[in-house]
Amino acid sequence: MIDARGRSCPEPVIMIKKAMTTKESSYEMLVDNRVSVENVTRFAKHEGYAITVEEQGDDFLLHMTR
């Protein structure tokens, strides 16, 4: 679980990019703004991951799977 709440772009994208160097089949990231949702989603799809977004109050939980 990557907690990127309170971070503005491009930090969440950099965080997931660094995490993806481990080549896991799935990742989860928590963000607190729609811009991060859009940018991380775009990056994850480019890397071959399917992504689902779950709203949790003011936060968003991103599930990325291959």
C-alpha cells in the first residue's frame, strides 16, 4: 500500500513508478485528489496494469493489477 495523500503531482506518479520496479502483479495507492487519480491511472495503464478506483470519503484507493 502506497500512501500518497498530501502529495501533489508528479510525486504520486514518481512513487508508483519506483514501486513498479519490483515487477509485482498488483499495487494499491491511496491519494487525496483527482489530478493524482488521473495521472497515476494514465501511467499504470501505460505500464500494462488494469486499474480500478474506489472512493473512500475524501480519498481515493487505486487498485492496479496485471
